[in-house]
Amino acid sequence: MFALVDGNNFYASCERIFQPALRGKPLVVLSNNDGCAIARSAEAKALGVKMGHPAHDLKHMVKHQGLQMRSANFGLYGDISARIVSILRAAAPRVEVYSIDESFMDITGIRQREQFARDLRHRVRLWTGIPNCIGIGPTKTLAKLANKAAKSGDGVMDLGDTFVRDAVLASFPIEDVWGVGRRLAPKLAARGIQTAAQLRDARTDDIFAAFGVTLTRTQRELQGLPCMELEEVEPDRQQIVVSRSFGNRVCDNSALYEALATFTVRACEKLRHRDLVASGVGIFLSSDTFRPELPQHHPSRAITMAASTSDTSLVLKCVRQLFAGLPREGIGYKKAGVMLMDLARPEALQQDLFNAAAVGNDKLMATLDSINAKFGRGTAGFGASGWQATPQWSMRQQMLSPRYTTSVHELPRVKC
């Protein structure tokens, strides 16, 4: 039996934890560079704000309807998410972190499932301040569906009972089923399948022939037959990409290289955190695609390294070689990124009679990581990244809230 715990309007709810004045007001969280809406409170949705709504089109709502806007504070959101996951791990032995605001739990063997869910929901709200809903079902798809149904109810939905499940699936729109979405919904509707119950009861052979194994698996899950296991450990990635859009167009080559060096440092940190090494590295630049009247240039380069590594200094040397001659004179670049490719665990690499399978100074990198883990990211690093508090390529975040839980200098202050 699975349970899915989902934080309601998660980014907006995180902003409200330490800013009570935002509660009950329409609130929007903006994307990188304050470009468009990526999260909306229930009040903002009621005003008609859509996902991806450009921020400049919302200014009239700010002036006349009291809409509040905040720049994305991913450090805060990630920390609150980790606190919620720690609560879930204390409540159940097996937890899969599906996304920053969703986690699956294995609650097999719990008899009073609904009471367990209500107690857990209250605990998460009390200890973190995040409103949430919990859906329960014999498969992950049904748990996800139950969670969606719980949002329009009292916050908890248990589809373990067959009669309750039949009633919910009979009225559940097919486009809201996990694994269907807006792309497949019209094709299913053309076949007379408009609800989750109709997909569940359709001929399996017809579904497989028309849509393949993925939708057939969804159908099986709707029938209560588990096809997806709980993934407690994230599978090893094949590549790591770190990229950013700049707050302003950047023409200076030294600033561009500093940005790529900063992204390289971060990518290698992620690589070591997963105990992986990379055999290939690539970089890319992109001019402002939203200004087609300006000169455009979108170059990229990649290289296979002589030996796999997770040593930042060695990867930086490759990035410098790739960067030489890449940007064009007079082009204003709006985005850049670094890709680490052909990832593997060191013990899985093919050995060589004459050279080590992986190279690099592991002790130095471990020391660097431990310093930054203890004193904060960026405490120790590489000069190639520039070491500027607000570099030329930094993102535009004019409405950024403080780092309430991750910086000792920005802790909330209480006056008595």
C-alpha cells in the first residue's frame, strides 16, 4: 500500500512560513531572472494567474488587486523539503523522494491508514508550516490520483476500499491521470475514454496496440496491480548539467568564462556527492532568443577526457580549452552551461594495464567539500570562478526573500 504526501502550492507555502503577512493574499513565485510564474497560491489562481504567466503582465494585478510576487528561493525550498522528508522517514521505513514537494511512502501493514495519514498530515503542518495532502492507494498511480482527489476534499483520501475507488475513478478526468496528461487525453477521448474508470475498464490489447507499454502500465496500476516499485535510492545519472540564464546580456569573455567555471565547480560537487566520475565534458552558450532582432549565436563544444575524474581542477582545464575561441565578438550571451557526461562509478570502470581508470586528487576534493559543507557553499573554491558577490552574469532576483533556514546572518528575528 502506497501513500503520496504532497505539499500544497509548495513554493508559495514556503514563502509564507516566515512571512505571515503573505497568508491569505494572492502570491506568485517567479522563475529565474524573475521571468514568469512557476508557483501560485490558491488566491493567485483565483485571480486567473496561469503557470508561465510573464511577470511584466502581472504588474496591474500587483497595483490593483494586491498580488504579491517573490523571486524563487530554491535554497529555502530545498531545506524545507528535506525537513518534511525527515518527518516522513520517521513515520515509515521506506520513502521515495519523487520531487521537491512530493514523496511516496510504503505503508503496508498499517491498519488504521486514514488516521495514520491525518496524524502525519497534521505533524508536517505543525512542524514545518507547510499545508499538505495525502493520497493512499494500492499502486503509485492510485496514490497519486487519491492525492489529487484529496485536494478538493478534506486533505486525505484512501482508495484502498474498492467501492470508494470505483466512485472516485468514475468522475476523475482522464487528463488528470498520472501518465496521461493533455497530450494523450484527446486521443483517448476520441475512443470514448474520458474518465479514469473508462481507461481502467478498456480492453488491454487495444490500449497496448494504440499507445504502447507505458499507458498499458498505467491501466494496470488503475486496476490495482502494482507495476512500479518504490525507488528509495535514486538511480545513477548518465549526465549532470548545470546552467543558468543571466540577468543581463554578457559580452565580456572573462565574465563568460567565470560563469562557466562557477557552473563547473557546482557540477563537480554534484558528481562527487553521488560518488561518480565523468569521462566527458561539454559547454554551451546561448544568445538572447527573445530578441530575434539581435545577432544570434548558440555554440557548443564537447570533449572526451583522457581518463575519468571528479577532480574539479582537471575538469576546469578541459572547460578552458573548450571555451577558447567559442564566443563571438559583439554577441550578448544570455545563458551558459556545463555538461558532465558518460558518468560511472569508479569501481565499474574498465581497468587499464598502464594507467589508472580514474584520476584526480580525491583527498583535496574531499577536504574542499567538507569545508564548504561545514561553513557554507563557496567558502573555499577556485579562483577561475571570479569570487565576486554579484558577478556580471548573476541572475536578476529583485524580490528574493531571506535565507531564513540556511544562513545564520538571515535568521528570523522575534521581538517580544
